[in-house]
Amino acid sequence: MRPGHSSWRLISLSAWGRPADPSVYGWLDVDVSRTLAYLARTNAPDKPKATLTHLVGKAVALAIADCPSVNAIIRRGQIHARESVDVFFQVAYESGENLSGATIRNADRKSLSEIAGELAGKASAIREHREHALSRSDARLSRVPAPLRSLALRLVETAVYDWNLDLRAFGVPRDAFGSAMVTNIGVFGLPHAFAPLVPFSRVPIVVTVGSVRDAAIVEDGAIVLRPVVPIGVTLDHRVLDGAQAGKLAQRFEAVLRDPEAALAV
């Protein structure tokens, strides 16, 4: 054994290679007292019901719009700007045993009600097994023999993202996953978690929405009980750094904490 190194340290050097994952993780606990009251007050019976998940997606979109340098995609080793701010909402179906999703294009420019209505229609299509762009792509990939599936996925990813080819005629949607992903883990009873970056999606921001729980916070020097939602964030360090993440977090939290003031503007 070398002096100064434990046996575990020497074993660990052989167990892992050099780091190759660009993921950066962040965490926010947001007081949603005003948020929940705003949603209850503004949801109308004749309009699609907007939820905390919709508002998180809207807040993410507005934060990205305020920091356009992070609205990007890596293509052949270079960072390219996306043309619009699109948010991909993950959708669980088949009693939560399966996962798909839907992209809301130009989410920063749409109202909360518009986002809720559009996502409701797309989620229904997924859960009712009606055909949509992503389901056609998933179905084709699932028919590829298992040993070749990884290769097929990489070939499609390379064609769509690196070479910017339009394969919609072959059932492959164009930039299907957008600028950021949002997934609600609270519906499964999970208070908090981090989600991984999905390599074939080329999405640099993944946001998880945990279950809302009462928590003790300090307000004006006093300890009070407030509903708090934990927000987990996974970032691609190749696209954004700490300064950009801080700017995103400030704008995101301002919208989520007080949507009435933020969305009125």
C-alpha cells in the first residue's frame, strides 16, 4: 500500500474512470402560500384547471426567456441557440408504470390557462393511447431488437440533433423535448428527488416538482408554518454555469412564489 493512501482509496481509483457526467444539481424550497391561493382564485369552471405543475413550467419558461443564452442545444460540440422556449412536461400513464410526455411550444408567451388546456389535450391522447408524434417514435423504437436498440437510438439522435435532419416523414418528431423538462414526482408521494439528464433529448435543464408539505420557515423574525414545495433541478454544465443558474433561480422563484405579481406584468 502506498504511504498516505487507504486500501479503499486505491480500490476506488480502479473502480471508476474519469468523470464524464456534466450534471449539476440544485435545490429550492419555495413557499407556495400565495401560489396555491392564486391558483384557487383564478381557476375558472369553464377553463382547463391550472395546477402547480403548469405554473412551474411557466416559471421555467419565463426564467429561460430572461436568460436566453441557456436556451441552447449542443450540436457537434458547439452550442446553438434554440428558436423558441419550449417546455416538455412528462406524463405518467398506465397507473404510473409508463412514461411519455408532451412539449408546449413558446411556453413563455402562452398564458397559464393556455398551457393547461394544451397539455390536458396532449396528456389525454397519451393516456388513451391515441397516436401522437412521440408515441409513433416510441413504437418504432420498441420494435427494434434489443441488441440494436441502443445503436438505433444513437443514430436517430445524431441525425436529428447533430446533423439537424428533419425526419418527421419517418415518424421522428423534430426537437421533441424542447428547452427544459418538468416532471411532477409529488403525484407519486415523493417529497423530493433529482431527475437525470436524458442524453438523447439534448435538454440542459430538468426540473422535478415534489409534494407540497407544511414546513416551518422564518418570516419577519418569527417561525411560521407554510406550505412549501421542494424543487429539484439538474443542469448541464456544458450549457450553463453558476452565474446563469443563479439568475434562472431568482426569476423562477419570483414567479412561483408570487404568480399574481409576476404574471400581471
